[in-house]
Amino acid sequence: MTEKPGITPWEVSNELKETDYDRIANEFGAKLIDGQMISRIKKIAGEVHPFLTHRIFFSHRDLDIALDSYEKGNKFYLYTGRGPSGEMHLGHLLPFVFTKWLQDRFDVDLIVQITDDEKYLFRDVNERDLEKYTKQNILDILSVGFRPEKTHVLVDTHHSGLLYNQAIKVSKHITASSVKAVFGFSDSDNIGKYFFTSMQSVPAFIMSVLKGRNVRCMIPYAIDQDPHFKLSRDVLPKLGYYKPSSIISKFIPSLKGGGKMSSSDRTTGIYLDDDPKTVRRKLMKYAFSGGRDTAEEQRKYGANPDIDFAFNVYRMLEPDIGKTSRVYEDYRSGKMLSGEMKGLAADMINEFLARIQSQREIVEKDYDSYMFDPSKLQ
Ligand code: TYM
């Protein structure tokens, strides 16, 4: 089967390297975002997001079809999500930051799915904690700054009637053997896991159900979620709906290098509730460095910024591409030391987290108004 061990929605190998992404996208059957596609997005959106320029969002499925249709006046809607099993880290927020940009530039609706049922089935987390993290994660996500009137949050167990009635239709077209092949389940996995992917498919066509006409859907996510949508794309046309389009990112790696920032080990990631001192300490202590062992060697030979955690995160958060290029050059040539690079990244991250934390109080007041309500969709 093409869905390799190494990446499933629930397991990402620590060995994952930058050079593996194109191969994996290829094996999954997704296309790479090339220069032409970036120019096209720029033409329509009026600007290009650094996540595209830096190839963080690097791959897609049928993005061209969604753009063709958009240019003819038929808007797509955006759909993305979060499994609320714990506190969110910087990596989890990445697709939401990009989704906000897409929502602003394309002026479209967004559905955010919170898969509390998924985490109940796949993780050892009790219902009380799930409820706590559901609320907390939704607030973190909304703090990114989505448009209130165009943003609709679906929580699987709260909106179960709406979702379940559609999920059974999806599940009727998925066999146990295909789920085993795609996700690597065995006979000893609980049967809820086998059904779950049907729930994650539903928001990809729910707008079409509610509006009574086909509406295109575009889904931003990191590549671990792709197996779900590969299945959705097989099933949805059988139900009379469009295949969803996707725009797919790489992972923010673990602080320690490789793999992805993981929620099972707090020292591998920067968490949204980390205070400025903790962020700085984590970077100084754990961040994988592309610099040399001593300041002297660094001055002489320079660093490899491409594999450096601090540089990579700095690059994601710095909107000024000219500035990023200068930092790259200074670090690569040895003019800048590893500690300075980490300090710069810490400042950038702390600024970003402060913005998120200050927005949280504002969105908390309007929490209920973001919840999915079919009567608000015209
Ligand atoms: P979850 O909660 O594991 O992750 C939320 C989103 O973050 C992405 N992601 C990352 N991106 C960059 N760097 C990382 N280190 C990193 N780790 C995770 C994930 O790909 C995801 O986009 N089942 C899903 C929830 C979901 C969903 C969706 C996600 C439901 N519907 C539609 C995307 C699109 C989950 O548990 O995501």
C-alpha cells in the first residue's frame, strides 16, 4: 500500500526529514505546488503568503480546480480541524494561521471541526479532560483572528445528529480492508476507529447538503491528515458531491530536530501557554542547531540554516522575506552565532504567542456565536 508506515494521522516517524516530503506527497498521490501555482494564487489573492514562498504549504490536491471555479465566481468554503487531546503547540496552530490568510484573501466561509470523538477512541483521555481541551483549543484557534460571521465550529459530540446522519452514508462506501490498508489498523483495534474517518469526511460536503447544491470545499492540513481525505475523495462523488480540494503542509519539526512537534512530549515543542522565559529556555536547551560546536568554528565555517530549528521557526513567523534572507545569509556565513539565532527566534515566537494570548480574552466573550448553526448559512 502507498500510505507508508512513517506517516498516518496518529503516527509520524522521528526519522522524517525535509527531503522526504516530496516523495511522500508523491506516494500519497498529491501534487507539488510549483512556481506557476504560486503565481496564480498571488494573482487571485493579491499577495502571496510566506508559507507558500517557503514551501511550508508545498503540496495540493485539485487546488487548480477550486481556483478555476473561484475565478468563475463560485466560491469554495474552507474546512480544517483539530483533535482536542491536550494543550496546543505551535505546530497545531500552523494550518490555522494559513487558513486565516486564505479566509481573508478569498473572503470565504470556514468550518472548523473539533474531533473530540476521535481523541476518545484513539487516546487514553477521559471525557472531562476532552471537554476542557475542546473549549480551550477552540479559544486558541479562534484567537488566530477568523471572521466571526464566516466561521463555524463543529464539535463532533455536540453536533452528532447532523454529522452522524451523513457519516453513515460515507461509511457505507468504505470497507474494513481499505481502512486497514490506509491507516494500518489491525483486528485488535476498536471498531470506533474504523468508523471515525467517515466523521472527518462529513464537513467536506456538509455545506452542499445544507445548501441543497454542490459547493466546493478546500481543506488546509499537514500531511498526516491526507489519508482521511484520500478516502473522502474516493467516496464523495459516489454520494453526488465534489471531491474536496486540499492544500497540504509540512510539519513544524520537533525542537530536537526531525519528525514533528509532538503532543506526547512537552520538551519537543513550544506550547501556546509557554511563558516567554520557558520559550527562551526551551530553545536554548533543546533546539536542534545547524550551527557549529564552538563559536570559533561557527565564525569560520558558518551554519546550515536549513536544518536549524530556530531558523526554520523564525522564517515561518517573519512576514518580511527580505529580512529572512538577510538572517539566512548572516547565519550561513558565520556572521551570526547559534545563540543569536535562537534568541531571534525566541523573540519572534514570544511576540506571536503574546498576540494569540491577548486575542483569547476577546474571542472568549463571543465563544457561542462561533458555534456551527445551520440557520446562519445562507
Ligand atoms: P490534530 O489536532 O492532530 O492537528 C491539528 C492540525 O495541525 C496539523 N499538525 C501540524 N502542523 C504542523 N506541524 C506540526 N508539528 C503539526 N502537528 C499537527 C494537523 O495536520 C492538523 O491539520 N483529525 C484531526 C482533526 C481534523 C482535521 C480536519 C484536521 C478534523 N478535521 C480537517 C485538518 C483538516 C487532528 O486530530 O488534528
